[in-house]
Amino acid sequence: MTISTATTTTPSRAPFAGFAAQLVLLAVLAGTAGLTLGGGIAGIAYGVVLCGVLGAALQRTGMTFLGWANLVTFSRAILAGGVTAMVASSVLGHPVPVWLLVTLATVALAMDGVDGQVARRTGTSSEFGARFDMEVDAFLILVLSVYAAAHYGWWALAIGAFRYAFVAASWALPWLNAALPPRFSRKVVAAQQGVLLALVASGLLPYWASVAVLAVALASLTWSFVRDINWLHRTAVRRRSFVTGRV
């Protein structure tokens, strides 16, 4: 007997179903956390962009089904939309239940290991799924860094902005797009960011300790990016030297 690992949700319907789920989550949060109008708009805008980009990506890759692993990632993305709405409300001056914000963020972060496990166990690992997972992680960290920055100084926003600055730099410096060698330390640093940001957001630490935790997070991230950029630059120089030598 064989068990199908595909979902019954087709690419054309998955984004619509996901957007409906996003609206339901926002409605629940509006009733429990008291989202501001700005927070609600931020959550809806996030949902529109998320589902629009996902739909375009599915069409471009020609995927027939979203798949169980990608559904887990999609669920994480929807939770990130709830966190976005709550953080936007908080930044706009409306207090939100910290326990609820941290719970949503923690669940989304904890599920990060689930989608990868599902993909490996079902043999459905793909470049699309890995990219989808990475983008959800990056955006959730960005949103949590905005929350931390609003309470502990806007320098903390660099934690979430680092990755997007790297992407922007790669447009001008194509050698930054080269594949990096796998490193366990890179994974540890990436996972650490979400955990430390959630800890700071919880408010369980005194002010000085929260600032110290954010500094550690930023320092480790800076070290990881600098090391990778240095490796990419040295590789690009060697490649140019090799081509020049052949010519």
C-alpha cells in the first residue's frame, strides 16, 4: 500500500485558502488582542503579499500540489502574519498581550524544524520549499526585531534587516549570489536569532539583560555574515584569477 504525500489543495486554491485563514486569525486577534486599525491593515497587507507571491511562485515552478511540508511552512507564514499585526499595533502605541504575541512567535519558530522533517520523511525536499522556509524565517525575525527595536533602541532593527541588506547588496555585487558551503554554525546562529528575540519580547528579562541579549544576537549574526561574505569574496577573486590566467 502506498500513501500519497500530496495535498488535495491545488496551487490556484492554496493561496486563497491561506488568505482566508490569515483573515480568520486577524479577526480572532482583533477580538482578543484589540488590534489597531493600522495593525489590522498591516496584517491584511502581509497576507495579500504572502499569498500573491506564493501563487506566482507555484505557477512559475509548475507545481501541481503544495505538499505537506510546504503546508507546514505556509501555516508558519500565517502565524507570522498575526505577529506582524500585533507588532504593528504595539509600535503604533496600542499595548498588546505580550504572552499572546510571544506564543504565536514561539509556535511559528518551533514549527521551523517540523517542515524540514516532513519534507525529508516524505521525500519532498525541494529548492522551492527551502526558499519558502527561509523567507518565512527571515520575515519573522525582521518583525520581532522591530518589536525589540521599539522597546530597546532602533539599533536592534539591524538583526532583522541584515539579511535584506545582504540581498540588496547582491543586486550590485553578483558574486554575493554564489552558493555557500554548508556550515552548522550558520544554522545555529540563524536559529538563535528567533529564540533570543522571542525571549526579549517576553519581557521576562530586566532591561539591561534584554539589551545584552540583543547585543549578543547582533554580534553573532554580524560574525556569521562577515565570515560568509569574506568567503564569497575570496572565492570570487580566485575565480577571476583563474579565468584571467587561462586567457
